[in-house]
Amino acid sequence: MATATDFLLSSITTSDDWYTYYKANAEFQLEIPWKRGAEITEDEQNAIAE
């Protein structure tokens, strides 16, 4: 089975190619650690808020 990277490196020219690319990409998502939060210091938060 082709991976998302395989399709990224090749020429995607048809709707079927795009479907296959997105289907493969959806199967290999990294987990997003939402519960960890921003992991920035109070100084960094203050700089962002300015």
C-alpha cells in the first residue's frame, strides 16, 4: 500500500490520486498531545499577551 509520502513525492494529477493521498494520510496521523498544554513560561505568555 502506498503511503502519504509516496504520493507527496509523485505527481498527483487526478481526483483518484488526491483521494488516495488523503486516505493514506488519514491513516498515519501523529497523536496530538492536547492535554500537555502550551508548555511555555510565564514570561513567554506575557510576551504573547502584549
